[in-house]
Amino acid sequence: MMTLLEAIDARHSVRHYTPQPLPQDVVEALLSKIEQCNREAGLHIQLVLDEPKGFNGMLNYGTFSGVKNYLVMAGEKADDLDERVGYYGEQLVLLAQQLGLGTCWAGLTYRKVKGTYTLNGNEKIACMISLGFPDDPGRNLKRKTVEQVSNAGDDTPQWFVDGVKAALKAPTAVNQQKFFFEYKGTAPDGKHLVHASRSFSMVGYTQMDLGIVKLHFEIGAGRDNFEWV
């Protein structure tokens, strides 16, 4: 299986899928990771299999094809729900990549199909993620530079730069990349400090994007090298 860094390099948004069903071992690996994410983050992520209606409506006509499997990213309404959905949803995206699948985050271009998921109490659906075997070569997207999204310079550690580079490969809504990483020096105990923030966007979804790019940063930088502030 490829490493997480290799998965980051290989991942691209996939909107077109083959009809090949997901093997049982792949399903079991996804379900195990979903259980872990739900437990750690207090989310209610659900895997929907062999269901063709969720991505076959007017909102996504011509955008998606062949989608029969997807993740329903749900949880209780809270100020930080979107960031948790981004952080843990991207863990599932990278696992799917390691398992040979393609994925695509979907904020609006999906339908809520009755009977395919459950919501409890104060829960809501934040987004969905399509997944399956890809029939889509992807696109070469224009990315911002390390200097545009961070304060990296001669005085910042190499692991910080590596983290920013990994974050720049993360999926964000319409490739907006409205995030910024700031190296804040060291704490009295010698631990390096990093701050991550988001800027305004007319598109929205910047809080979810922030969760996604923070995960990528951690993978690229090495989580033991720093603390978030």
C-alpha cells in the first residue's frame, strides 16, 4: 500500500467512475476507518453502496457519472463541524486513494436520497464524498506558491515548508486555497508552534477546507514536530 505522502501526490478529484463494484475487503477497510473517525470526532459518517441516485440529479448533470458509492458526511450542528468533517473526511479520501479508489468532495452537487442514511437529533449533512474506481484522468490545477500561503522563509524549519507543500496539494472548494500557515517560533518548552487560518470566500466552505489542509500539513510536516496554536 502506498504511503500517505504518496496518496497525497496521487490523489485528484474524480467525477467519473467505472461500474466495477467495491470489493468486500475494500468496503471493510473503509467501514473500519469510518468507525474510528466517528468515534474520535463525534461525527456520523455513513457509507452508501450501490446507490445511483445521489449523484444523478439536475444539480450534477454532466458533472458526475457512474457514481454509485459515496460517503455521507454528517454530524451534530456545531461551530466546528465543518472543520472536523474536512479533517476526518480527508483521512477517508486518502485511505480510498491507498485502496485504489478515486474520490471527489461534493458540497452541493448531490441529492439526499431517503432511506440511504440516518440523522439523529440535531445532526445535519455537511457534504458528501463520491468514491469508486476512477474513469477520470483528472486535471492539472493551478496551485498557489508556498510564499502565498505561509510565512515560510530562511528562519523557518524545513519540515514547515514540507507541510505547506503537502497542504497545497489538498482539495479545496473550486481550488480556492483560502488558507494561511504561520510559523510562530517555539514555546518555553521548546515545542515549535504553528497557526493555521482561513480567509473570506464568496464560495464558502473555507472552514471545511481548513480541516482538509491541516491534515495534509500534519502529514507533510510530521505531527510530532509541532503544536497547533
